[in-house]
Amino acid sequence: MTKINDHKAILRVCVVLLLSVVIYFIEPVTPAWSINYAKQNLVDQDFSGQDLRDSDFEHANLRGSNFSHANLQGVRFFASNLEGANFEGADLRYADLESARLVRVNFTNAVLEGAFATNTLFNGAVIDGADFTDVLLRLDTEKKLCEIATGTNPVTRRKTKETLFCP
């Protein structure tokens, strides 16, 4: 009788494993794009090349972090410390940069189309080839950016000066 019970137990385990494998391959696995990093200390972190769409970095300390070539569409950086961060080649379309600290940030070839940045200063920022199409900026900030704007974005083919409406 014990051998029969042992065989049944082994059979049950095999069936469960088989069903798990079948469900794994039938059910599509989707990546978790929206992650909450709000209020975290993430100094010098490497987020380069990652898909972080719609993630929340509100009030986070991201000083010196690397977001180069990352997909940051719709990401919330509200009131975050991004001093010295690298956004080279990043997709920041419709991102929230309101009240963020953007001192010495690298936006080389970044796409910021439709981003919110009306209460944001870009002191010491590098914006060569950045696309600011439809970005809401203060007039004094826009004027300051026009003084340093150069290049053409390799993705959108738009000139930085034209996206800022520079004279």
C-alpha cells in the first residue's frame, strides 16, 4: 500500500510541474515598467538602458545617477535631486521634471518632448542635440537654454535651438 501512495505522490508532483511549465509558456510574462522609487536615496545608481516608463522618483535623491539611453516616458521626477545625473540619449517624453534639481545634468541627445519643467532650472546643463519640443519652460529658463543650445537630435532630427524657439 505504501508503494502505491508513493507513486501517487510522485505522479501529483510531476503533474503540478508539467502544468507549471505549460502555464509559464502559454501565459505571457510582461515586464514591470512602473516602479515606485519615491523618496529613496539612490545616489550614483546605474539605470542606463532600462525601461522605466511611468516609474515614480518623486523626492528621490538621484545625484550622479546614470539614466543614459533609458526609456523614461512619463516618469515622475518631481522635486528630485538629479544633480550631475546623466540622461544622454534618454527618452523623457512627457516626464515630470517639476521642481527637480537639474544642476550639471547631461541631456545630450535626449528627447524631452512634452515634458513638464515650468519650475525647473537647468544650471550648468549640457543640452547638445536635446529635443525640447512642447516642453513647458519659464521664459528666463528658455532664454538661458537658448544661449547654450547646439546640435540636432539623432532620433527626432530636430535642431535643439528650433525646439526651444530660439531667435
